[in-house]
Amino acid sequence: MLPVQPYCLATGCFWIMNCPISQEPKSPEGSTGNVVYVIGPRRIQNEAIASCLERETGDQCFVLGDINHKELNGQEDHGRQRLVLLDCQGKDQKNVLAELGPYLRQKRSGNHVALFNVSRDLGIEKRCVAEGIRGFFYEEDQLENLLKGVRAVLDGDWWLSREVMIKCILEGTDE
């Protein structure tokens, strides 16, 4: 009888000897050379997300405790695109924008920001889109949705619900 491999529902990965691996790892040749920063206080969750993103996209991922970390702000991109994924669990619009403000003011145009663990009832999307945030991943989203959305944002697209896009278009993005 084969041993049962632990499976992480949050990340969709199998764990072997404390190392998460997906069922079908991507080769490094598939890497686009992007860099993803997963930022927030929940280190175990963020390391699992970063590990799955690295495995599925081939891009380099880093986990940081907060957006003001010297590694993020002092790091040169060397022509690579950067995506910052900020954990918004338990945060309101004011806290998210205050935390992101300094980074958004100094970020390069090819670099993007997306939010994850967003609560649908916060209603922060319209204001965040106006600030240049490219994607939203909600607390109840599946890992597959996160992976697909990260790829889209890294390709220069937006990852918004149709409802949010329509609201931004019809009502404008100015508050």
C-alpha cells in the first residue's frame, strides 16, 4: 500500500518532507523571468502561496512581512516585471491604501499590485482601481483562480470581476 501524501486545501499542493510540490511541476525554461512578492503577516500561508506560484509559473517568488521591507523597496528589477500580492485579510480600504501609498507612488510602470484575501463586502475595488491596483482575489476564491489571475496581471491585464469593471466605467474611478 502506498503512503497517503498530505494535501493542502489552501494551496492545492501535495506536501512531501515539508516541501510542497504540485502534481505537475513547471520547468524553469517556462519562466517569464517575473518576480512575485507575497506580502503579509501570515508567513505559512504566504510561503505556501509563493511555493505554488513558483512551481506553476516558473517565476521567482519572495515572501515579505510588510510592503515597506527594504528588500522590496531597494530591489532592482533588472528588466523583470514585478507583481506585489498584498494580503488584505482583516483590513479595510483606509488601511490598505495607507499601507500601499508609499509603494504606489514610487513603483515603476511595468510593476503591478494585486490584493488577495479581500472581503467582498468591503467595496474597496473602485478606489483601489483608481490607485492602479490591477487585481483582486477574494477570501473564498479557489487556488486555480489565483494562479490564472496572477498570470493575467503579469501579462499586463487586469483581474477584476465584470461587476467591478462596469461600476468603474459607469461611475468613473474618481471618488
